[in-house]
Amino acid sequence: MSLAAFRFFLVIVAFLIWIIPAQKVPGAEVYYAVGQNTSADLRTGTPTCQVSGTTITFSTPQTDNRFGVGCKVTYGGNVCYISGKTSSTVWSCTNATGGTPTAANPGTSVTAINHVFASLNAAVGGASPGAAGASYLNTTNLVTGNYILNIPCYYDTGADTTVVSISAWTTGSSNYIKIYTPTNTSTECNQSQRHSGVWTDSKYSLVASKTYGGVLEINNASSTNSNIRIDGLQIANSGAKNLQSRGIYFASCNNGDIRISNSILRSTGSGTADTQCSGIHLYRAPPYFTGTFRVWNNISYNW
């Protein structure tokens, strides 16, 4: 190649670097399961395991209906978190921050399998995996750490009865919080945790009383705290209807990407409905909220 041709090549490369923006590497996927009984041991039998890379292989099939993504496996003095399913014996797993867990040789004892948090509020609260949660993310800034926080919700023994408040999280378009019920029995879980289009007590549900505001409430005015995805939940508000009770309430969100899908929202409270009594309420409507707000395939009634 001549010197002139080489210089022309360098000009073309520089031009391409200038016009093609750098693509951000997707965030590390972190999974923490919510269930109502974190002390329940979900092991089937007395398995041993091998952990190699991000794969955990159990000596016997793990078939508990409550086992799936987000569950914590304790093995040989270490822990990992299930992130996917290949079969009932072969699963994907990560450490607490979405990285490669501690390796384990075949025959390593599995001493427990549990759900991580007893309520959705505990999972998203500042004390649990937030800044004080040294065993978990140990940060509330998903952007700086480049994380995606997945919170799969399971039915253990009854409804989740704690009002949920999401605040103080820094999120971004590629670093969001996803709260959902796992459904895919080939890639996620042993049994779908989602309703089938009607309210089902034996599936995950969030049932609480909030007479002003939402049973699930997002309340942070920071422009980086509005990247939230809610998929496949059952939410009931038993609070009196005449005080603006809601199911999901976005109390203070400036922009971002909000998605609500495949959920059932109902009121079971008494009283005469206020004009703002609703299943889903976005308080900071345009021009205050300047992001994307998507709501689809939900059922909302009795408000």
C-alpha cells in the first residue's frame, strides 16, 4: 500500500469513528427473587453441584415449583443467583453483581436454595440491595455500575402485603429496574408464577391498603429514576376509594422509559371513588414528564 493510500485509509477510519456513535455494552443482569418465605428451603432431595463459569449443574433434578431465576443457591460456603434455565439439572447463575460466581468442583454440597427477599419493597428499598446492602449490589446507581436489576416475584404462601416505594435509584435507558413474574418453564422457572388473565390467589400478588397514593409507588423527581418495567403483576388496593387510592402510582417522574404490561389492577376498598382513583396513575403528565410511558395488555377494574 502506498503512503497516499494509507493516509486515505486513515481518513476513512477516522470518519467512521466520528459518525458511528459508540454502543454501550448492555448492563450486567442481576437477579434477586422475591417470595413470602425466605427461610423455605427449595431443594429437591440433597443435591450436590458443580459450578463452572456461569453454569451450575445439580446432581439431581431441581423441580420445586417455586424454583427459578433469582433464587439464591448456597454451595460449599459460597452463593450464586439463578439467571436462567437449560434443564432441571443445568441452570445459569451469577454472583451478586451479575458476574461469574465462585467455581465449585463436582460433588460440592448444596446446603440451601431460597428466595432472597420476603417482599417486593424489601428488594427495591434502599436498605436491601441498596447502599446498605453490602451482600448485594451495594449501590443504588445502576448507571455507574452498569447494571440491570431484575426482580422476579414468586408465590410461596400468600400475598405480598407490604406497600412498595421505589425511590433513590439512579437508572438509565440501558440500566433499568424490571419487576415481573417469570413464566417460561424452559428458560426461567419450573412453574409459571403469572396469572392467566383473571385474578389468581395461588399466583404472586401484591395486596395492601393505601388510601392516598399507590400500593406500588414510584416517587423520585430525579430525571434518571424513571426507567422502570412492571410485567405480569397482580396488584390490589384495599384502601378506601374516596381518598384517591391507586394501584400503581408514578408520583414524581420527570422522564425516562416506563413500561407496564400484562398486569391486573383492582380495588377492593369501600367508599365512593374519587376522580383520581385509578389502577395506574401518572401524576407528572406532560410537560413535566417528557419520557416514554407505555401501558399495554393490562386489566384494571372496580376503581
